[in-house]
Amino acid sequence: MSVRKKITIISFLILVLLFNLNDIQAQQKISFGIHADPLLSWFTTDVREVSNNGARAGFNFGLNFNNYFSKNYSFSTGINLISAGGSLTPSDTTVYEFTNFNTTVPSGKPVIYKIQYLSIPVGLKLQTNQIGYVTFFTDLGLDPKVVISSKADIPYLDIRGENAAKLVNLFNLSYHITAGIEYSLGGSTALVAGLGFDNNFFDITTDNGRIKDKVSHKILSFRLGINF
């Protein structure tokens, strides 16, 4: 998928969510916010032959909407653009398939993945009554995801930013849990800070003749946002 197509798709989805912005603001039971979350992400595997090789920094930018069905409970959704990654090290010499070529990675040499997801979370938000200016909250739910970009680096072979579409599965599903505080600025406007954890249910990597394994992608994010 070209960069232009990705931008077009993301812009369209954001416009759909914002199309009735004035109506959303007018309804007392619906609120929305934006967030820009620094994150750390890493892989875990279920076999000894492939191991995690450390965490990578990333970012999650998104919009969130809450539809309140009571004072302290709401259904949550939104749209997230997540840039994350991880590094895997095979214990045996392994062949990796790229779009235009195959290459052999010796044992003990890391392969670094850089992945962008488009995610539409669906969850349940629970919050306390406001205490002074502060409200405490937690949000739990599921995140359907589609990979919109996947790149790979193999430093040992001097490979940088290679298209890794054949190495990464296109669709996935994860669960998320986020907890934090909202600091009221007056009216319905509030600053948001919190901590979130996200973990995929399904294998993020394809096998394609390599070692049969399940690689889970875990994300620890630091929520920074504002609600309206």
C-alpha cells in the first residue's frame, strides 16, 4: 500500500469520526478526546529457537469517543495509528523472505521489525466521581488491528527499512487495559494522563518455512491526552 493511499484511508476514517462533531459536543452523554502516547513495545515467543532481543520506542496517536450509559460508565471506541516494533533473534541459521529477494540470517543475529497498525478499539470505561479536579478511570477492551506498514532491519547484513510484508501477518486482535486520571480544566475539558498495556492474541509473524512459533506483540504506553 502506497503512502498516499495510507494517508487517504486514515484521513477518511478521521473525517467520518469527526463529521458530526458539533452534534457530539451538544450531546451530554457523548464525549471525545485526542491522545499522543509515547510507548515501548517488544515481542515474546513460545519457542526457544527464537528469542526477544529488546524493546523499541514508538508512538500512538489517536482519537477516542465515549458514549455514557450511566454517570460513571461508558462504551469507548476511536481510532489509533500505532508505530511500534520489536527485535527477534533466531538460534539457528534462518532464511527470511522479502518482496524481491530471500536472505539467510546466521544464528544469534537480530532482525528488527518496525510496524504500523491502524486500530479501532472497542471497550468499557469506568470512572469515579470527580474528587476536587481529579477523576480516576480505567478502560478495558479489544482492539482489532490491521498492519498498514511493516519494515525490517538486519544490521548484520546491512539491510535497512526493507519491506517486511511477507514476514508479518496483516490482521490481528489484542486486548487493552488503560488506567489513569483526568484533571478538569473547567466544563467538560480535562487533561488526561495514564498507563496502558496492549497484547496481541495472535501470531504477529508469518512462518513461511521458518521456525514454527507464535510471536506476541506487547505494548506499554504512557497516555497523554485531552478530553472535550
